[in-house]
Amino acid sequence: MTELLLTFSGALILGSILVLVNIISAHHPYHKTLPLVAYSLIITGLGLFLSLEASPEVSTTLDAMRQSTSLAITGLLAISPALYAVLTLMMIRISISRHD
């Protein structure tokens, strides 16, 4: 159960950091970025809190963030072959189907 909670909190942290990077890299003067940044920081804090609560042996917040984020990336890499197989089957189905 602890590993599942750490993986979930790592996914929260990883996703919100990716949203922050996207907001910074795609800055436009007409976008209202303040709510998106605030929500991303709140979700990052929630993921960090969950990872600190799930692993009491970790002493610093940076170690907890590293552990949970690495578990999330490992989980994504573990399911990627299944995702590639489904994507390949979908592309084969689309390319074989007849268009009227």
C-alpha cells in the first residue's frame, strides 16, 4: 500500500511540475497563468505531503520527492510496452479500415 501511495504522489508531483514547465515555456501575455501556477503548486504540495506521510524513514522533503517521483517514472516505464502495443493495434486498425 505504501508503494502505491508513493507512486500516486510521485505522479502528482511529476504531472504538476510538467504543467509548470509548460506554463513557463509557452508564456503568452494574454494567458491568465496565476490560477494555473497556484493550482500546480497546491498539487505539488499535496503530493509532497503524501510522500512524506507514506515513507517515515525519509528524513528530508527532497529525498521524499526523489523517491516518489522515481517510483512514478518507473511505473510509467513498466506499463509503456502495453501502451505501445495498444497504440500499434489502433494504428493497424485505422490503416486497414476502408473509407467509403
